Amino acid sequence: MNDSGIMRSGKIISFIAGIIITVTAGGQSTLVPRALSGMSGVESAHNRTFTESSLYGYINGGAELYLEYGFDTLIVTEMTVEGNDLKIEVYRMKDPEAAFGIFSVSRFRCNTGEQLTEHFCRSAYQLQFCKGPYYISIINDTGSEADQKRSAALAALMIENITEPSFDPSEFYAEGIDKETMRGAVLVRGPLGIYNGIPSLSDRLGDADGFSALMIRTGQDTVASLLFNSEKSAEHFIRTGKFINGPKTITIGCDSTVSVISPRHIIITF
């Protein structure tokens, strides 16, 4: 990329940084993305904001999944830079757990390379990450090295300007989870999340709600750590699942066990 291209990219990055700073500091309901008027190299740009009531107008059938996790606001910036299209989607979720949940069921075929933040996925045409309550997707239309570098530069500045802490899995697994296992971890908050994240477990977990579940692979096993909103929800899950009350470890079948960690915390190994 030549000097003028770097300068133009720098201006774009400064604009997006402004959006993120505003998002972090201001109210989502009143956020209006800054215009790109007069920026060198940007041939066109369009900004849109979506709330819970208007999200269906943007992703239609997929809106239910975001709402299930806990959606707040989406800011979409679409622009053309030197003939190439770039789209940035900034989803503000209700909390870091919800942001990681959407990230975990959205990432696909992540390439190796520098991890700019803890939860990060890149491919030729898309870069995704989550930090704090934000899930962010940057999409380019060429897959070129220049567009990939531009996306990474955008992501780096966004990450720098999001001050909230990222999702911490230690509440689900007190012993911690290594980085390699976390690359495949999936967090769900309801039936749609289970279906999108690990569809093979849809029948096993049914239509239960009132919990968040962080699912990981350990060897040949899938382990689901469920945190319930209340003891009543956990008791209902055990009862409707026809589990046997009493012991700390309950056998469901020849290939599954349930470990009751606390009244609101259950771990199932499949």
C-alpha cells in the first residue's frame, strides 16, 4: 500500500475509532454514526443503526438468535474505498457473555495469524472478534492482502478503544480453559443458540431456558457447563430431564453424566 493509501486508511480508522468511543461512552438509543463526508479515497459511505425492534429489517430470520442472547444495538457502516467495498458491523450486546456467545456461533474456518485480542477470528473475506459487550464483523469484497490489512488495522484500533473487559470463562470452568480449547468453545443461551452452535445436542438439552451453557471439547467428549438464572430453573431442568435427584453425579445414559456443582451450576458430559 502506498503512502496516500496508508493516509486514507488512517482517516477511515480514525472515523471508526470515533464510532467506538461514542458507543462506549454514550447511550446506544441516541447514537448516530459520524458521516464520512469529505474523506479522501472514500467514494461512498452509508451508516445505519438498528435497535431490537428494527433488527429484523437487517438480518430478518437471524434476528431471533441475537435477541435470544441479549441484543442492544447494531451500527452498520458500508463504504467503498478505492473501488473496494468494506462493511463494518458493530453489535452491542447486553453483556460480554452475550457478545462471546454470538461470536462463538458465528466464527467459521478461522485462519492462523496474529490474534489481536483474546476472542478473534480472521479469514480472507471476514474478520470477527468480541471484546466487552461488542461483537464486531468486518467484511471485505476482494479477500486481497490489502483489504485484509485494512480490516486488521480497523480491528486493532477498535480493540484498543473498547475498555470493557472481555468474557471470562472461569465462572463456567473454575480450573480454567486453555487457548486452544477456547478456539472451539461455544456459548449458548437458549434453543436457537444450541441449534446454531452444536445442533447435535438440540435433542439432548431440549427446549430448556433460563441458563447459559459454555460447551467445550475434551478428547472425544463434549462438556457443557450450565449456569442457571435461579435454583428453580435448575431444579426444573433436572426434573423435566428425568434425572435422579440426590447424588452429586448422576448417570443419564451409557455415554452421559451430570455433575451438580452447586444449586445453579450443572456440568453435563456427553
